Amino acid sequence: MRKPCLLLMAALWAGTSVYAQSTRLSEQAGNVVQTHAIPGGYAFQLDNGYATITAYSPTIIRVRVTKETPKTDFSYAIDDLTPHRSWIKAENDALTTDSLTIKITKTPFRVSFQDKKGNFLSGDDPALGISWEGPQVTSYRQMAPGEKFIGWGEKTGPLDRRGQSFVNWNTDAYGYAEDKDPIYGSIPFFIGVHDKVCYGIFFDNTRKVFANFGGGVDDDRYYFGAPDGDMNYYFFGASTVPGIIADYTSLTGRTPMPPLWSLGYQQCRWGYMTEQELLQTAKTFRIKQIPADVIYLDIQYMDHYKVFTWNQERFPHPKEMIDSLKNMGFDVVTIIDPGVKIETGYKAYEEGTAKGFFARYPGGKPYIGTVWPGRCNFPDFTRAEVRAWWGDNFKASHTDNGIRGFWNDMNEPAVLGGKEIPTVVEFGTGNNRTTLAAVKNVFGMQMARATFEGTKKDMGGNERPFNLTRASYAGIQKYSAVWTGDNRPEDEHMLLGYRLLNSMGLSGVPFVGMDIAGFSGDASPDLFVRWMSLGVYAPLYRNHTAINNRYHEPWEYGEATTEIMRHVIGQRYALLPYLYSAFYQAHKTGMPVNRMLPIHYTYDSAVYTDKYGTEFEFGDNLLVCPVDSKTMIADVYLPGKGTTWYRFSTDEAYPGGDSQFVGSPLTDLPVFVRAGAIIPEQAVIQDTKEAGDGILYLHVWQGATGSSFDYYEDDGHTYDYEQGKSYRRQIRYDPGARRIVLGKADAGYPTRFSKVRVVLHGATGWDNVQINGKTTRISQDQKLYFVEFNNSNDPITIQW
């Protein structure tokens, strides 16, 4: 008789527990009970938790709040979590650095940040602060009147995130809508702007993070959080947006220099079916004299779509084929997916199974999902030994055959049909075991890391691989370029794509691109021309489309379009010295190549509007105004009151600080160059291995104020630049002194250019020019004056 009573009691207890769970109220961190110093900062025992505040520099502050005193500390984004010196000190109820004041309210625990002038930057919402609902943790924060938010990685929608809400959950978002969220990547970093101040926050939590920048809540509050894990964020208090980007990338890492060939034009298609088709496509580029450097192989090159294999019927001679392509100046990029086909006798499957390298269900059975090869297991890329094994697999199938480019796809991870993988699937071993819920957003990043580290090793350690990924997390820039996934051939998607690229750049990822002309359908001829013209001004210039769609090769839209493409792609190759220098800047400082206008025009309200929010700077000196394919007269905004902008194509001058209606025919995208700017170019070449004419063309636009340009070269394919084997030179233009100076070259590597031609746009008074004190003949090409001379590593002064 006792057993049924016990069962009834158990049932009642379970019901009560469920009810209590469903009616649980939020719980705040509580009051400060005790404070003590720790390495790099201070710790606070709270009524309902534990908090630490540490400084990584005077402008980088980490705030970590947990339920219990943390026993471990780990980040997928940040390699070194150790504060290496004490930047922070306590003063009354505040902590201070050289640059910031961190005010601490003890009853209840609240944190706010001020700059050294006492200006409020950001802080906890007074009523809510940091709160838990069960394991879910949220930081509720004050939102200033008129505050704007930029960044948050690969997110659709407008440039200004205010009023928007987002979820980070890397997703295979085929043909995603303009407002689709989430899509492929998760980078929980943003910058807030208000009252002539700015700040940044990186919320380092890999779970299904959410953020609400004032959408559906009062105008004085925003929040971000996660369903589990720590409230662990880094506050960036540099006084400028470039300073915040530099600090953020100093923590999460910066891009290595890419191989030079990867900055050329890249031709891709899901549907190059045979060796003969691939070779003929490459030959056609050379016959038609359309510059190109890269050609891709999609899933058809593999044996029944199995990774690390070749289809012997379609591609029977991979090494000979790749050698032939290299002889034509092409590098090859091959797709690689994470799914490993379950097949007896298949090396990757047999090895992964024997070593226990695949993600698994509780109890140990490997997870099975269906992808292109059929039923597949998925490597556990969170483990170093699995990443090393994955990387080693490239040697026989890829790098020994001469492949130097690797395209990581389907790595959200994705299975066919858009189905969700159960979040109980487990990763890691021992004390590091966790579930997909905790690592889904870093799966693709860790796959890209495994590919990058493995292929670099397979190639001998000193040759740069080109690595491309679809899924990403903060810090991906250390391992890979990123593209924005399966977009659509529509004007709106083209413009959205540039907002995505610009947001990714702000979020620390400079090497980004999109499927030019759209992946999931057929682009119209006009859209194709416009998108290819815009592609010149993307860090990654890759044309890609899906199988069964119209071919997107530059000659597939007729002879008239082919001639336009020859000119458009030629522009990209002419600009490579400028672009490569911009990548060096990204490598050294974190400054992106594509720069949304708030980076340098932070407090100009016009740059945040939907009308102008797609515009961006390309490197230091070019302003690109994307226009759809139907608009032949564009409304553009030229920032900087009191400055002058020149139309890049015509040298027509326009005043800054106002909008302008300008012609935007398909053959002339609205691109502008700032007065006083320096832009180095080269002659158009057919691929980056071609020597060219040996002349560096320095274009200088006359202006009231001058500028300087940090010019950079290296060998373009090894890591020797890390040992100083590079060519660096500062070039200065001083209009008041009527002088251009090429400073002494730091020449650890010889320049490719034996001559320099200086071309002055808007020139006046160029009838008497001296180079290092010697009078030199002036030449004229149409309306432009130029002077040409032998290059030298010594200082060179052009005076007029």
C-alpha cells in the first residue's frame, strides 16, 4: 500500500517543480558583500553571484558576472585571457585607468563607464542591471537619447541597429530575405554612439545570444544576453571608432596578409562538371583578355561528394589539371564540407570512427545527419587533435596536387532540408564536454581554423593558404575570409550585401565578400553589370552562382557586356597596389578595407540614414556609393563639410557635407576620391603573377589639405613579411609647399616597380617641376599632367 502513495507523492512533487519552473521570476545579481584585488583588477562577492572587473589596457575593461566563483576561463575568440599588467586602481567607489572611470554602485551592484572628462559612455540599467531567469543571463543597459548602434556582425537590416532585435544562431539561410535573422555568422560586438562619445562592447558567449537595441522596450533601455553561460563582456572605451576597432582586434586577432592572388578576380560556379570544362573556362579568360586569378571547384570534383577524394571520371588527372591552370596564371580553390560519409573502407570515415573524432549523442553514438554524400558523421572541431587530423587529410588529396585555396561550406553546421541538429549532440572530452547548444556558433570557425592550420602546415609552413568560410564567430579573421552565403540576384540583395560587408569589417573581419550577381537565380544583364562594377570595391571579388542557373562568366551576357567587363575587372587589377596596402593596414591595426561611413564620420547623422547607409569608404581615400541597376541618376551623400570630392572617373569636383544628384549609368558607378588623396595604381595585368610594365602610377588629387599614404609590398605568397621582408614607404602630399615626397623606403624586400609616374589631378602650376632639385620634363596625357622617373629607395621629392 505504500508504493502507490510514494508514486502519487512523486507525481505531485514533479508537478510542483514544473509549476515552480514555469513561474520562476527573475533574479538580480544583488548587493556587493565583499571586494578584493585580483591580478589585473578586482573581484566582488555578490548576494547572488560573483563579479570580476579586469583591465587589458587603459581602454579595454572586462566585466564577468557568474552565479558561482568560476573555476576555468576560456575563449574561442581570444587567445590569451591573462591581464599582463595592472592598468586599474580603486578610488572610493570607482575604478580608474588612464582613460576611463568605472563607477561601481554596491547596493545593488551596478557598473557604469565614463571617459576621463566625466562624459557618460554606457552603464547598467539602474532598475535591472544583470539579471538571471533560470540559467538565462541578461545585461540590461541604459540607452541614451538618440543613441545609435552599429556592428553586431553579419546581420541584415539597416546600418543603425537601434529598434532592431537579433539572435545569434549560425544558420543555413538559403536565399535569405532582406530581414532574415539569423543567417550564417555570429559576432556579438557592437559600437554605441551618442552625445559626441562612443564605446564598444563584445559579449563573448558562444550560445544562442540575443540582443535588443531598443526594439519593443522603452527608449531608455537596451539589453543583450544568452540562455546559459557567463555574462562576460569586454568594454572598449577608446575615444574614436577607429580606436575601438583597434582595441577589439588587439584582443580577437587581426588578419594575416592574404596571398596576393586571392585579391584578384575569382570565378566560381556550382556546376563546372568536368576537367575539360574547367580548363576551357580558364582558356576563355585568357583568349578574351579578361583578367582573372582564381577558379573554383564545387562539390562535383569529389567522388560521390566525399571530402578528400576526387571523382576519377569527371576529374581524372587533378595534378596535371592544376598544373595546366597554374601555367595559365590561375590558382584553384576547392570546396570542403564537414560531413564525412558513413562508408566502410572510406579512409576519413574509418579513421574518424576508430579515433572517436566525431560529434556524438549522449552515450557515445556518433550523430548522423544527411548532407550531399548521404548519411554523414561530423568531426568534433572543438578538439585540437581532431583539427590536426582534419588538416593532415588535405595533404594527399589537395596540397600535394598544388591546391592553395580552400572553401569551407555547410559549416553552421548544416544538414539538407534546413533541419535543426539536436542541441544535445555532444562535443569535447573529459571536463571539456559540452553540447551543440554551447558550440554551434563556433563550429564553422573551428572548422575553418582546422583547415587553415592544417593546409599551412601541409604546404610547408611558409606559404599562405587562401581560406574561405561561410559560418563564423568573433576572431574568424585570424583564420579565414568570409562570404555572405546563398544570396539572391536582386538589386536589394546587392545593396544589402554591402551593408553586410561593411558591418563585418567594423566587427573585425576585413576579408569579406559575397556571391556577385546572386547565387540562387539568374541575374539580368543590367544587374550583372552593376554588381560586377561594385565587386571591384569588395575585399573578396568572387562571382558565383548555383547549378542550373545562367552562367555568370564575364562573356556570357554578350559582346557589349564583355567589353564592359574587361574594363571593370581591369579597374580592380589597376587598384591592387592600393588594395594590398589597405590589407596591410588591416593586418597591423584592424582597420577594415570596406569602412562604413560612421567609422570616420561618427557624429554626422546623415550617414546613419537608410538613404545613405550603404555608402562606404574603400581604403583610405575612395568613397563608393552603391546604386541599384535601375537608377541612372543617384542621390549620393559626400561627407565632410568644407572638403572636396572628385568623381573618380571624370575628376569633376563636388563639395563635401551635402547630398548631390549625380549620373550613375551602368558604365560609371558613382565613386569619389577625396581632395588631397594619394592612390597608387599599376598597369592592368591579366593575373597577379604577370610582371606588368614596371611602373607605379601615383595618382594625386589637388586639394587645400594634403595627406600621407603608407605604401606596402611583399612577395605576396609567403610569411617572410613577418621577418621584415617587405617594402614600406610613406608618401606625402603637401599642397601648401607644392610638394610630393616619397620617403625613404624600408626595403627588406625589393619593389616590383622600377619606375614611378606621378599623375596630378586638378593640376595648376606644373610648368616647372623639380625632382630632388633637378628640373624634369612635364608630360601630358589628355587633361592630366604627369612626371616619370626611376624609382629609388632613397627619399624622392617632387617640387613645383
